[in-house]
Amino acid sequence: MKLDLNVTLSDTETKIVLPAEQLQLTLTDSATASQTKEAAVCLLFDQHQLTGITTTPLLKRISAPEAAMVQSTSAQLDQQDLALALTELTNPSVAKQPTSDKAAQASAKTVLVVLSRFGYRWQTNKPRKKAGKPQHKWSKELATVPFYLDYGGATATVFWQKRNQMLIQAGAQLQSEVPLNKDGSVGFSARFAQKLRSEHQAAIAGTQTKTDVILKSPNEVGLFLYFGGTNCWLQLKDETGRTLADWSQTN
């Protein structure tokens, strides 16, 4: 990858413009970033280690020593899609299979390449997990087992019918109240859940599904049904109460 950058330094910020990619990065602090009136995705850092990703409207309620604002001049790039893509790339556990827009993924990768060259990090040097940590695997036996969910006002019957395909049967009840952060804002998991519901809007009538819905993972099922917040692997249970995690555990 070859990128052409125009860099401008001032006392309070470093501005990086990528003309070909229609991107601008501003490296500053959250207090300065919060003063901008333009829409932007903001990556928050402490000692160059990523601590969070948000958007400029929420910055006035968040404090961080360092901030990297990302703005685009392309009308094709949605701010929320870019935030989702950056979250997926910096924290793969959010979605093992990327769900964000391909253009947003490309822009997010470019942003992270630039930030890495300026010394910013998002991967922590955590010790390797000990052998014996439970792993989960799909099997043909699982495809025919109905799993039931009853949590937070959400109810559903779910089948893990293929490795990357989970079916929520029609008639599922969705949690209706969006959980909020302590400051009253909508958290990223809830926004991701809202995006999932928007993508499957044709299958939803009110707070119930009228047709089957296909998702990629138990985590997506939890987000779609009840906005996440608890481990769906443990909430999905067969008729005897045995959890999906227990059914699929390989070691």
C-alpha cells in the first residue's frame, strides 16, 4: 500500500490529509476535538493505546488524553459505517465476520495504517491464553437442535443450522427498550444492534419477527434480540436447559 499524505503541524494538533482517499485525520486531545462542529469518527487513546471509538456529538461527555478525529469528504462514506468498520478491525471479537460496508472497511484499514505509523496501537500485549480454554465448534448434530431464549423481554427459538448461519424462527419477540449508557447516550453495541435490525426490517413487525431471520453468530443473535449485554452462548438453551456453549464446547 502506498499513501500520499499532506501533514500540517500546529501547537494543538497534527492534521493529516489523504487526498486520493478523501480522508482527513486530526491528532489532538478529546477536549479540543469536542469543539468541532463537523461530523467525525473519533478514536480515543491513552499513551497511544486505543481506549474507545465514538463520534463527535458524544465527545463533550468523554475525556481522553489523546484523540484521532477521522473525517471524509466522500458522500458515499457513512460515519456510522466507518465507526463500525474501525471497531471490527481493532476489536475482532465484536464480529468475527465483518458486517460493515466494504467502502468503510477500506477507509478504516487506511486510517489504521496511518495511525500505526504515528505510533498508535489497538492490540494489547496480553499473555497467551492457557491451554484448555473452552472453544466452541459447530457440528451437524447441532443443526437439528432447537435452542430457546428468554431474556430481558426477548423470546425466540433459534437453530444453529450452519457454521456461520443461525436461524431465528418467525415469531421471535424483540426487546423493545434500547439500553443507554450512564450518560444517557446509546452505546456502540446498541447502535450495532439497531443496524442489524434495520438490515432485517422487512422481517420485523412492531417488536416481533414475522419471517425467519438469518444471522452469522450467537453474538449477533444476542444483539438482534436484546441488544447484547450478556453472553448469548449461555442464554440459548435446549428443552432440558443445556446451553449452546455446553453443546458446542470442544475442550
